[in-house]
Amino acid sequence: MDGAVLAEKVEALTTRLERTIKGRFPEVRRLFIETQSAAGHLGAAAAEVAPAHTVKDKPKPEAATAPALSRKAKKRSKRAGR
């Protein structure tokens, strides 16, 4: 499947989810939905089941970079800043 077509479907589904949730729960002001590939989902699920780190195994610090905003999120951010 073409990546652009898939991205459009994900965007449309995200918009429908957001409208449905905010329609049902008007107190919701912001909603963050994170998309993930099937491989990423399996990796995250495996990490949840992995044994906890021992004292010898220090976890590596995570990068302190913020995730990139989508075009839609940037537009919302600009509108909110008015």
C-alpha cells in the first residue's frame, strides 16, 4: 500500500476518534493519539514482559528530545496561541 494513502487513512481515523471521544466526553480538551507500526507494537509488548533490570544492568538514559509535531498538531498549536 502506498505510504501517502496509508497516512491519509491514519489521519482520517485519528480525526474520527478525536471527534467521537470529545463528543462523548466534552470535558476532554486535548487528546494525544500515538500511532505505531505492528513491529513497534510487538517490540513494546515484548519490552513490557522482559525481566526487570538488575543493579548491574543500568538502563540507558532516554534522549531528552521532544517528538516532532504533525502538521495538524502544529496548526492547532498556532491557533491556540492566538
